[in-house]
Amino acid sequence: GPLEEMSIPLFFGFFLLSSIQDKIRCTSMDFLKTLDTLEPFKTHMTDFTGKPDKEVDLEQYFKATGTLHCTTKYCNYGKAEGAKEYAQKQAVKDLYGSTFELALGALFVTPRTVGARVSLTEEQLLLWPDDAEKEAESSVPAAASLPLGSRAHITLGCAEGVEPVQTGLDLLDILALQQEGQKAELVVEMELGSLTYYGEGRWLLLLREPICALACFSSYYK
Ligand code: A2P
């Protein structure tokens, strides 16, 4: 009935503790600031501006998107496919409210979004829906052939008019290119790690030191 539907949240996910949120926001800002000044980035600036000789301030370009989290299942209050089944999963019930250490292994930027890739552990994968990657197939055809958990990410910012759901699709798109063995167009060594360009404004920074972030598995209602 309607009451039952009300009890299903907008989404389930890992919610980062506030001190680590500040740290990640700082790292993300530093990364964008540095990226903006790199010659290889400037060379490909038209990916972001659409016209030559125009500068972009990445810190202004992306808008913050609220409390930092890694969505596991988007439920839309029970209206999304598989929402009820997910909410009833044993692992979801058992682990609800538990704290986990998330490993952030990479940061990525596209003309649409900026995000952090999350590498889930075996235990964390118990909370990952089986069809999360397959669901993205209409946008990223190779998504279904990527390993479970490939879509796991934290949205750090979106360009004007872009919805946060895009961040996971952008990540899958980059991972699909990696899997195809498409040769990266270029690699730049940065203090934070090695930065790879995949064309069309797609940049991925593989962190030298993964960021460990404490996060609580919970849910969100707007
Ligand atoms: P993300 O997980 O990339 O941040 P919204 O504010 O648009 O309602 O979205 C709420 C949260 O759910 C956001 O974190 C968003 O993206 C995620 N989300 C929205 N739609 C989907 C979807 N169709 N599939 C997976 N995640 C979604």
C-alpha cells in the first residue's frame, strides 16, 4: 500500500562522515585548480568551452551537490525498478547503520561531472545491486561487461544543468575505454598521482595514495 511505499527512501548509500567530507572537498578543489593550470589541459580546453581561446575556471564550472555519499541503490521512494527487493535484502537490513571504510582510488573529470571512484570491498559489494552496471547500458553500451561495483562513485560536482546520476555514467564510460584497451592519449605525472586523458574532455587521476573515507551505510529521504 501507499504507506509501505513511503518507507522506501529516495536512495540507499554510504554517507561520508563530515570531517572526511571536508578533506575530500579540499582535495577535489586542489585537483581542479591544478588541472586548470596544466598545459595539456589547456590544449584540450575546447572540450569544456566549445570554442577556442576561451578559458574555463573549473572551480566555478562545477556546482557542489550536497552531502557527499556513494549511492548503492536509487529507489525513488519505491518507484525505481528493484527498489522494494533491494530494501528487503538481508545484507541491507543487517548492515544498515554500520560504518565502513571506503577506498577512493581515483578522481575523474568530464565536461559534465567531477567525481571520485570508489573501490568496494567484498563485504561492501554485498550491498551493491546486481544490475547497477547493466542499468546503464542505454548510455554506456559496454557497461554490463564491467565488473560488479564499477559504477561506485561519489559525485563531487556537476556542470550547470547536469543531474548527479550522470557521474556514474561518466565513470563507466571511462572504465569501458580502459577495458577496451584504448590507448590513453596522454599521461601526466602529478603530485597526487598519474593523470590520463581519454579524449572528449575525459580525465582520470589515479591517486598515488587512495583516500580512505569512513562512511555510514544508511538512506536518504528528501
Ligand atoms: P549520484 O549517486 O551520482 O550522486 P537526485 O538528487 O537527482 O534525486 O539524486 C539523488 C541521488 O541518487 C544522487 O546521489 C544521484 O546520483 C542518485 N541517482 C539519481 N538517479 C539515479 C539513477 N537513475 N540511478 C542511480 N543513481 C541515481
